[in-house]
Amino acid sequence: MKKLTSAVLVAVLSMVAAPVFAVDQSVPISTSVDTVTAFTVTVVPATTDANGNDILGSPVVPPAMDFGPLVRDGENALRGGKNFHVFCGTNTSGNPYNITQNMSVLSNADGDLLPDSTLVAPVNASSAGDPADPAQNIPGDTLGSTQSALTPSKLIYTSNPAGAGSVVEAVYAISGGNADGTDPFPGWDPIPPDQPSGSYSSNVTFTMTLV
């Protein structure tokens, strides 16, 4: 009987004293993350102030460009009442890429077509969306030129060879012509005063292609 009691006491003491002799224990937990090729498009409307500067509004959700009713400027030319700034965000994990766009002709339900007066002007590219910050400049990249938005596979941007991620800004406008009387882009056609009334619509598709 004493032996049994001694054995029990030893067992109890061993359990109490166990933390003193405990060894480190490890619990492995798997950790993972996926890096993905990403391409986002944000559309922001803009109105023009008296000095000709664009004042940006809030992003349009879902992305769309509604130029509203056409207006006449001082030259009696028809143009869109607002501009749109389109921001394309990219991440290709270091693969070089191009950004292009394709726009169909603006037309209405009667089949009337709007003249080729819509321009796209790539204006900025930066690593994080602030082209005014020199630290965000991307060496070796190239912006496309101002052209008709109807140009097939119109080039907006070419990345540098390192495929650096970027935020690329392009401006869309229905132009009534430049103030100095020159054409805003080669092949520009003004909207005539007798353009048939109606609601004209179109689609623009932006594409990022690894090269």
C-alpha cells in the first residue's frame, strides 16, 4: 500500500515539475501568396476652367464616358461638354508590356455616325499615380501620341524593358478644333452644325499585352 502511494506521489510530482523540464515545441503553418498580372481601368470626368485647366471629378463606377450634350465654343464648333481622364494601372511582375485601346464609331439608333472628332491623348505615366513626383518617373518607358480614338489598336503606352508597374493617364475628348485653328490630330473631322440629333454611343476596349 505504501508502495502504491509512493508511486502516485512520484507521478504527481513529475507532472507538476514537468514545465521546468519542458523543451521548445514548434507548430509549422504553411504560408503562401499569389502574385498576379493585374490591369485596372479607372475613368474620371473633368470640366475645364476659364484658364483651360481640367478639374477632375469623382471616378465613374462602373467605368463609362458620358460626354453629355454637345456644346459650341467661341468658333461655333461643336465639342463635348466635358473631358475624361482614364487611368490604367498595371502589374506584370516584371514582364514588359503595351497598353492599347480600340474604340468603335459613335452612332445612334438611326445609324447616323459622328465624325472622327474624338481624340485620345496619353499624357502621363508614373509608378504610383503622381506624375508630379520625380521619384515616380519610370525611365525607359514611352507614351503614345495624340491620335484619333478610332485608330485601330491605338497605342497608349509601352513599358520599359523591366516591365515596371505604372499608372498611365490618357485624356479623351470630343474636340471642336484647336484654338489656333489647327487640327487636334491627323484626320480630325469637325462635327457639322446640322449633325442629326440623337443619342450616340460607342464602346472602348483597353488591352494590356505582354511583349
